[in-house]
Amino acid sequence: MVEFSLPKNSVVKKEKKIKAHGNDVPIYRVEVYRWQPDDHENPHIDVFELSRDECGSMVLDVLFKIKNDLDGSLTFRRSCREGVCGSCAMNVNGKNTLSCISPLANYPSNTLRIYPLPHMNVLKDLVVDMTHFYAQYASIRPWLESNHLDHEREQLQTETDRAALDGLYDCVLCACCSTSCPSYWWNSDRYLGPAVLLQAYRFIADSRDTAKKERLEALDDAFKVYRCHTIMNCVDTCPKGLNPAQAIANIKQLLVTQK
């Protein structure tokens, strides 16, 4: 029988509660994962009860309310607030999302459980270490490579060629899809994951790129692509509504037909 053991400081401790409302006020109950590396303590859950009238409209607004008025030590990433930069990716009520474009109206229970992205090393509170994810992204050479560049003019595409990139260039590298993928959880050392493979296909599919053969050869590996088992978590959780599973299927098809 397989036996598993948890690291010493991995068990989440009991919560503490902070109220920011009077009696008989409609509230949001917000449970937030907290971990401070310098304390050498187990992670814990803080519970904040906030007046709904002061929470704003998005999950990120709730975190701002907590940080500004209740606990300035709360740590999370954010930048654009428009779903473009991918900074504020986190797990809300069990699903990975971008907190800046996640309306509170999507959570009718009035309870928010906010955790960092799963199966990533936590640096502090809701901030995870993205170093390995970005290294994998760099490994697919995410730039156009062309043997016939004309430096005097643009590289033009037909409308059909340009349309082939729809749903690919829109990815903001938030890692919501990759960190929702069980194959990535267990094999992230070698499996590139749905986000990086979506980006890889974006350059393979670009009519201006002349390194298609080399890109496919670099992906022709038992782990890099083929650890995708089409579970479809990536499609379900993508906050931009993209389809990484389709991009991965297209790569697999090209690997078979263009060898």
C-alpha cells in the first residue's frame, strides 16, 4: 500500500475571525489562506466578515478592502485590474480564476474561500513562485523566427492566416489552467502544461514563423506534450475562455502527420 506523509508545516491551522460590520448587516464571509515564511509556523485561515455594501463588485475589491482597512500584512499580486496582466490569479471557492474579473455576483452563497494557486510553492499568503512556469515558457522560444525577414516592411498575413491565431495570442500566462491540471501537478518537471503548450501552438500556427519543424521536434517527447490526458480542467477554468486542450490536440496531430 502506498503511504503519503505531509511536510511538517503543511497542515492548515484553525482560523481566526475578524469582523468589520455592525449587527444585522448583510455580510460576506471571506476565508483567506495565510502563510508567513519568516514565522516558521503552519499556514492558517483568517476569516473576515465584511459588510456587503463595502465590498465592491469584484473579488479583488474584497482583498483591497481587507488589506486597506483590516490587515495590511495580507499579501497578493495584482496590477492591471482588467484581466490582461494575469497577476491576480488565485483559487476562489475551489476554482482558479483572475480575481480582478471575478464578480461577487458569481458567488451567491456570500462565502468566499480564497487560496493561492494549487500545487505551486507558496512564497507568502496568496503569492506563489512562478519561476519554473516562466522557465518552461521560455523553453518554447516564444517569439517569431523567420528566415525571410524584410526589414523594410511589415510581414503581412492574409485574413485567414491571422484568424488562425484567434484564441491563442489572448493567453495572459496567469497559470490558472496549468495549476488546475492533474497531469501538471504530478509531472510539472517534464510536462509543459496547457498554458505553455497553448503558447507553443500559437507560434507553430503563425504563418510568419519558419521554424515550425524545429518547434515540433522540440515537443516530440513522451512527457512534454503526451502527458495531457484531455481531462479538460484547463478549458473549464480559463478566465479568458480559451481552449488549451484544442491547441494541445492540434500539436499532437501535427506530430503524427508531419514526421
